Amino acid sequence: MHRPTPVAVAVALLAFAAPAAHATDAATLVDARLERITELRRDLHQHPELSNRETRTAGIVAKELKKLGYEVRTGIAHTGVVGILEGGRPGPKLAIRADMDALPVTEEVDLPFASKAKGEYLGKTVGVMHACGHDVHTATTLGIAAALAAVRKDLPGSVMLIFQPAEEGSPPGETGGAPLMVEEGLFKDFRPDAIFGMHVTSAYPVGTVALRPGGMMASSDTFRMTIHGRQSHGATPWRGIDPIVAGAEIVTSAQAIVSRRLDINKEPAVITFGIFQGGQRFNIVPDRAELHGTVRTFDSTMREQALADLRNVAEHVAAAHGATVEAQIPVVPGSNPVNHNDPALTARVRASIESALGKDRVIDAKRWTASEDFPHLAIGAGAPSVYFFFGATPQGQDPDTAPSNHSPRFFVDEGALRSGTLAMLQSAFDFLGYTPPAR
């Protein structure tokens, strides 16, 4: 793996503040800052922070943006940072989002800058790792910030860079992430004409970008059920009401919602139970059981139907067993809308990325039933949005077998730093209407 020399790092530090006067095309701007982007990414990777705890990361971001001449706001949704750059010429307004938080995962990748960090999650001390690549998002977007600042005099319009905390979800009992940023007035004084987002992934080879119009990622709704029965001795279950048996039948019956109730010719859908808890001892029928899970869809009508059918199953199956159920379907807050790419804007962004990386490097993304909270920003801004993936799996390795995002062995080929930064920068330049001036 390439490691920058001390001289190269020193040169890179200067590159952020004093770019060459002629370096105004996207590729040259990115290449001049690549060492600094790499240094930042490695530092952030080595010092990850959990959701709503990104204080060190936010401090680095704010310091970098201020050095570049951005108007900086901090403390949004706890640790969020926003930088606004006004171009020297009139033009549209664009917002670009990067997320900053890490995950409660203990890193298993042998890197000189591997994370040894610890944090507290659900009352336990855990390892902390950038297992989803948000260190890459933050570093590349700071590189984009530097490139935009370098051409500020000739740049049409204005740009808002959003460094968001808690994309992975706030700790229980806390609020955060994109919904809270919007609620706290993120777009009160800056109403973008479009908003862009991107995500590094091991699902594609390094150097490639994947996107698609329409539903890119699914909506997600969490649910929680508490089934109330009546406790009894395990030898005489007829004296009680068994919430575990009722819960098991709820899990089984709910599988028919997708397979028999939803029109999956239209769009895919997923219902998953991730937690089933009940009982304290092998010979006691408990008085309650807990079920938690998630519903994921790509269509609002199917989403409403799935949630309603799940509620119906829970109530009627519990009643058939003589039990009752308290059901939060969905749990609020905790839902994310479909991550929807505006078709016309997606076509424009695809053309930009193809011009930057080459047509053979831009591929049609598969729909992904994972979700994220980026759509809250687009809805809050009332603006069309585009979100794309850029690959991180080394050439020669099969992405289907590479450790996935959220794995303790998730690995980013650092070639992704260039392709991700360049793809987003060229997309921003083209949307704003910037072209390098004649020299």
C-alpha cells in the first residue's frame, strides 16, 4: 500500500491552501490534493467516533473549512458542521452531504493506521471502527471543499457542504442525524437547487461508480412488539398464556406478507425480525416476549400496506393465543424514506462522471435494500437529489466475496479516494456551470 513520504505530506498540506494558478480542471485539482485527502482519511480512520460523539472529527472539519475561507456553522444536530462557499459569479445553489460517524465494530484489518479506539455503546465498552467508510466520505468532501475554494473567483453559484453526524442512527434515547439537522434549520437561509450524496462500498471494484434513476436504496421502518401472556410453570403451560409461542407464530405468519400480500412484480420488499427475546428460565412460561425488526420497501403504497398487514398479523395472532400485544409499527423516530434519484438530474450526473472517469467506469447500480437517512435532507430542502456509490474493492478481487460495509474486515483500496472525489467534483462543476477559464 502506498504511504506518502514526509516531504510529500508537507507538499500536500500546502496544496490545500495554495493551489497552482493553472490547475483549474477537476482532475488536476483533485490530483494536487490527493496526498492531503489520503492523510486526512488515515487520520480519521485511526480516530473514529460513534454517532453523536464526533467531536474530534467535527473539529478537524471546521478547522479545514475555515482555512479555506468557508462560512462555517458548527454544533448542528449535536456535532454537525456546515460550510458555505459563495462563488464569484451568479449561479445555482448546490448542497453536498458527507457523513462522519463510525460503528461499534472492532477492526480486524492489518493497517498501520488501523483503529484501536474504544467507545461506549448500549452501556458496554466496544471497539470503534469506520467500518462503513464515513472516514472516506469526510476526507474526500474536504478535498472537494479545497478544490472549490481554489476556483472560487470563477465559480458560478454557491455550495453548501454538509458534514452530518449520526447517519448510522442515534443512540437509544437520543435524536440526531439528517432529520435533526433539518429540524434545526439547516436549510433556513440556504435553499439548494439540488443535493448530492455518495457512498464508498466494497460491492464494486475500485475506480468504478454506480448509480441508477429512481429508487436507489429502500425505505426502512423499525418495529417493536411486546407480547403479554401469563406466566406459569413449564410443566403446566395450560395454566398460562405462552407469549413465546404467540411470538413464534407472529414471525412465521409475517413471512406471508411479502410472499402473498405484496405485489413484488412492482418492487421488492423485505420484512426481517432481528430480535426475539423472552423468558428467564427453561421451565417457566414467561409473561412477556419482545420482537424487534425492520420493514424495507421501494414504494410508498407497498410500505403502508406492509406496515398495516404487520400490525394486523401481530394483533390477531396474539389474540388467537389469548395474549395481547403492544405494537410500535413503525417506531418513531427511526424511519428513512426511499433514497430516490431524480431521473433527469441522474442523467446529468452520470454524464459528468463519465466525462471524468470514462464511460466504462460508470455502471448501473443494483437496487439495495439497505437504507440511509440522506433522503431526509432532500425532502427537507425540497430539492431533487442524486446519490451514487463508488467502488473500493481492489482490482483482481471479487467484490461478491470482499468483506462488506459494516464488517470488521471492511477494506478500502485508497484508489477510491481519487475516483470518489473526482466524480463528485466534476458533477458539482457541471451542475454549477463552471468551466476552467482560458489561460
